[in-house]
Amino acid sequence: MRHGKEILAILAVAMLAAIGYAGYRFYVERQNSTAAVMLASAKNSSDFEQVIKQYPNTPAGASGYLLLAQAQRTEKNFAAANTTLQQFIGKYPTHELITSARMAMAANLEAMGKADDASAMYQQIASAYPKDFNAPVALIAQIRLLKAKNKMEDARRVCETILTQYRESFWANEALRELRGLKPTESEQAAARSTSPNGTNPPAMIARPPAAPAPAVAPKAKKPK
């Protein structure tokens, strides 16, 4: 009874806070729902830009960046697509699709003929997010670029990294296939040449022997008339 007024005041504040929170949740859910409907009806870059502009703090707004970047890539506007993806990464650094956005940026760099920059970005993805599902995918993509540049030693090292870090995955089989298809290194070629006297032919003792001559066929006897 002595503290009745204080208790009532605390209860009133708690009730106002609960009402305010409920109102906020209702507003957020209403925003998310409206943004999702708007995103579902979006067809082109302009539509995606409207979703981002009107509902920037909703899940649909985040998806709008990715869909806008895809639309720009379809239009072969790779530089604009990478600008959009960089904005997405800056605004949503902990988004679950952050590595997918970076993979898309690397692919856009490839499309622009910037193979070295793309290779470096693939390497960054694998190093920064080693447990992410995109990490071995990025390394496989890097192998392809290194092979195109005839950097066989670097490609071999990336293959070995995949085999070491992702040995139980599908990508380990892909890395093994890539590794088998790589040209032998200079040291391996030198070792192979050192095993033969002229550098090209195998020693006589292990050379294939000449084929035996075919046996002569005896003429058939003629039947008496």
C-alpha cells in the first residue's frame, strides 16, 4: 500500500512500452508484407529500384539489390551491376547471401575482361569465408582462370588446397579432375627426361620388343580330279 503509486506508475510505463512495441511490430510486418508484394510484381531495373527506394530496411529491399544487379548483368551493364552489389554489401554486411554477391561481382569482372581482378576476388572469398558453401566454388573458378593464364603451378596449388580443406565434398572430386588435366610442371618434365638416355626414348631394356613375324600359311593341297 505504501508503494502503490510507484507500482502503478511502473505498470503503466510497462503497458505503454508493450503497446508501443506491438505497434512497431505491426508496422514492420506491414512494411515487410507490402514490400514483398511490390517486389513480386517487379519486372525490370526501374521496378527494383523503386522497391529499394521505398522499402530500404526490409528483406524485400535487400533482395531488390540482388535482383537489380542481375537485371543489369542481363543488360550487359556489368559495371553498374557491380556498383549495385557493392551497395548491397555495404548496407547488409552480415546478410546470408553476402558471398553470393561477391561471387557475382567476380563473374562480372570476368565478363569485363578483368581476369586478374576476378581471380583475386575469388581468392578473397575463399580466404575470408572458408566455411561458406561458396568458398570451394570460388577456388574452382580461380583454377579455370589460372589455367587460361597458363599459371599451372598456381592452379596446382589451388587444387591441392581444395583437396586438403574440402576433401569430403563434391568439389574435391572436381579439383582432382582438374589436377589430372594440368600439364606437368617443368620439374616433373625434367625428372621424366632424366629417366631416359636421350631425353625422349626409353632405355632398350624396357622398350617394347618388335612384333613377331606372322607365321607362314601352308598352301592347301589340291583335290584330285
